[in-house]
Amino acid sequence: MAGHRMDRLTQDLRRELADIIRNMKDPRATGIISVGLVELAQDLSIAKVHVSTLDGNSAATAKALNGASGYVRHELSERLRIRKTPALKFVPDDSIEQSVRMSKLISDVSKSDISKSDISKNDISKNDISKTENEG
């Protein structure tokens, strides 16, 4: 299968899976669920779907979605007209949590750099003032 066709199918799977999961009424899969990367096997037999949640409970959500994978696969087969609908394996994706953590670390470092630069500016201005007083 050509690379561009595989990419297109992967994007279609991601879009349809996001819609199916959003409209599911499974109480185990609650909250805002984001479908990240979809890895599709070359023979289209298995699709590994990376899911994450904003509440940080990605592992439990992936477990719940794996329990409902038969339903999700059936819905997917009705929406997409492909010869073989892949088996779905949901895995937790903590990239959102990592990006939030990295963003917090960056902001903490930048705040500490700003406060250090303010201190050094104050030291310079005090030294300049004391030098001018000694000269005059």
C-alpha cells in the first residue's frame, strides 16, 4: 500500500475514532478524551490508538476503551468502507501531561531568571550610586 494512502487512512481512523469515543455512553470512559497518534500495521490488521485525558487518568480510560473495543470497531466498520477493519488496541498517552509539566518547568525557570536579573540590576544600580557618592 502506498505511503500516502496509509497516511490518509490513518487520519480517517483518528477522526472517526475521536467522534465515536466522544459519542460513547460508557460510564468508564468519561471526561475529555483526546485521540492522539494512531499507528496502523502494514497489513491493516491492528491499529494502536494513543488516548489521553485532561484529568490525567489515561491508563483507566485506555483500559475502559479496550473493554469496549468491539463496539468501537463495529461502529468504525459502519463508518469507513474498507475491506478489513483493524483490531483496536488503546494505549495511554501521557504527552499532554508531559507538555503541561514541561511548560510549568519552563515558566518556573524563566521566573527565576527574571528575579535573578532584577537582583543583579539592583546590585549594579547600588554600586553605581555608591561610586558617584564617593566621587562627589
